[in-house]
Amino acid sequence: MFSFEPPTILVDGSYLLHRTYHAVPPMYSHDGNSTNAVYGTIKHILHMLNEVHPTYIAVVIDRPEPSFRHKLSPLYKAERPPYPEDFTSQIPWVIAILEALGITVVSIAGVEGDDALGTLAQMAVNAGEEVVIATADKDMMQLVNDSISLRDTFKGSNIDREAVFQKFGVYPEHIADLLALMGDKADGIVGVPGVGKVSAANLIWEYGGIPGIVENAAVIPGAVGIRIRSDLDNIALDRKLTGIVTDMDLGVTMEDLRVQPTDTVKLDALYRQLNFNSLL
């Protein structure tokens, strides 16, 4: 899929932190702080660096401040429990190590990680780059195209357009429509009652996405048609919530993503402080 030039690597740092927090056994620094998510995240990123040798790379990490989606809907991510302290306490260590490695971290108050990743990916494509986003988050699958793929670093597999279709029955450009129709409890996306993945995909194929579904709501047959006609406002809102924004003002340029020389002295001190002897 990609040319011989190394692609721009964008890492969904929040996704990686969560996955490694639950996958890596407990680890502790010399002063007793949890470090398993730090260790797992850095190991995955180092593996990608050694595998790809990118010219450009960035790691995106969510901030706790609300985004525009929280203002649109009080239900948005409202039921998510707060992160445990031994998880959040590890994030500054990840940022410090990445900075020592010469890797840019993008973490902006009010900007969700998905939107930051989408914007950075589009910026790189506009600059003529091919992009690999390190994540397997289903929301991010809407970004996949001929120049952007996802990389599941846990399974060692790439996710392209056909992989998205095989998983969801629609292509990436309709993933946001699919999620808005079927709902996503984890994100507070209500969806249309009684509409699951298969029926949502069928509606999309029949009517060409949510604009077409709304336009033809009066003629959609059966119980599904009744539910859609009674839920048009919520469908439009949910579509705003599921769509990733690709033109946020991040104050970041391609040159900011260029890999910088490693600060070996700082990195060595961090590894020793965290008891990461195997990385020394």
C-alpha cells in the first residue's frame, strides 16, 4: 500500500495507554509509583520507531477538559467512570520520555484526541505524506483512505479500507453514520432503538448515509422506519457527535512532527528513575 518512503506515524497515545494499563502486569518505580502503562506504551512506540524509522511522528494524548461535543450533548461520555489515580499519574512520565526521545506530544485542552489525530493526518496527507495511525479504535476507522491506514500494534495488523468493510459492512466514509445509527453506549451515543450493526449498514447501503436516510425517512418501511421518523433530531445530533473533525486549529506544522535527536542523558535518568532497566 505504501511507497518506499517511511510514512508519517501518528500514535493514539490515550488508546495505547489504556490498552497497556490493562494488559501489562503491575510494575513500580523505585519510589513505588505504578509504571506498567508507561512501560507498555513506550515499548510499543519504540518498536514502531525501529520498524518504520519515520521522519515525522506525533503522539496524541487526550486532556480531561470538555470538548465541543460535551456542549452539544449532556449524555456525551457522561457515564464513563473517572480514571484511577494510578493511571493518570503515569501520563506525565510518558510525555517526559517521549520528549526525551525527540517525539512531539500533542495534548490540547478542549480538543479531543480523535480530532487532533484526524487533523494531523489530513495535514500530513496535504503535505504529500502517507500516514499510519497506531490505534484500533473503531471511531478512527472513518479516517482510513488510500493515504491513511491504521496499525493495531497489539495484533501486529494493518487496517485498510477493505478491513473496515469486513468488520462493519460499510466503508470508512460511512463509519460515523453507522455509529450514529447503531449507537455507542461508551460514548453516550444513543442511536436509533432497535437498529444494530447489520440493520444500520443495510440502511446506509440503501439510502447512502444519514442525509439520504433523513431525506427518505417517510418511505422507510416497517418498525425501523417508524423509529427513524420519531428520532430525526437525535439522529442528526448523534451524527455530529460521531464525526471526526479534520481541520482543528492545533498550532502544529509538519516540521513540528519531525523526529528530533534523543536526549540520551535525560532519557537514561528517566529510565533509571522508573526502574526500566531493560530499556537502558
